Amino acid sequence: MRDRSRGIGPHDHVAADFKGDGEPGDGYMFCRELAQRSKANVVASENDQVAPNQKIPFGYLDSWEGTVRCFRPNGEIAWARTYDLKSAD
């Protein structure tokens, strides 16, 4: 049976984070390896994800914040986009 999943999106704090000197950090390598091992696209942000003054129902996500990358199943970056950062206030 063919896998019908479209991808994996760890919507967590700095899942695709880079080290301060511009080199890939642990989060970057984690997302890259997750894409390779799962053979799925992985979409993750380099920035904290916040939901200011909102109650988000279980199982739902709010919009992305900061720089978001999509890792292809071969580990390469398919695209990167930058979204507005929100305040936790």
C-alpha cells in the first residue's frame, strides 16, 4: 500500500534551528535526517512558535513564525520562507 502522507511538520520551538555562526545546528540535522529516514517532506521553523493570548484546540496549529524550511526526502532544502514573528504578549 502506498504511503499517502504528505509530510511531517514538527511545529515545535526552533525545530530547524541553526547555530549562531550560520552552520547547521542539531535541529537542522534532526529535520534533515527525519526527512531522509521517513522519505517524507519535513517542514519546520528556526524560530520559537508562539500563540499569543490564544487558546488553540488540541490537534490544530496556528500560523508559522520566522524562517520555515521544507526538507525533501533526500535531505535537501526544497524551499525556505520567512513569516512575521509574533510576540508572546
